[in-house]
Amino acid sequence: MLFLVAALLLLGLMLGTVAHAPLSFTLVAATVIGVWLAVFAVRERHGRRRETSS
């Protein structure tokens, strides 16, 4: 999943509108999205374990 985030960020830097944003903003946005995806993955995994153990 992190590989996908990194690939999309690099694609955006080369081709998308993120190329016009400052690098610091881009890095902050990528970090926020990465943390959000990680939290989502942990919550999903935790929720599925709870359902199957009941």
C-alpha cells in the first residue's frame, strides 16, 4: 500500500497539478494521506478480528 502511495505521489509530481504546489505542502499532504491509510488499515484489521472471534 505504501508503494502505491509513493508511486501516485511521484506520478503527481511529474504529471499532475501537485507539481505546481510547494514541495513542503506536497510532503505534508502525502504524510497525512499515508497516516490516514495506515489508521484505516489497522481499524479494518482490528474490526475483522473482532467479528470472527465472536
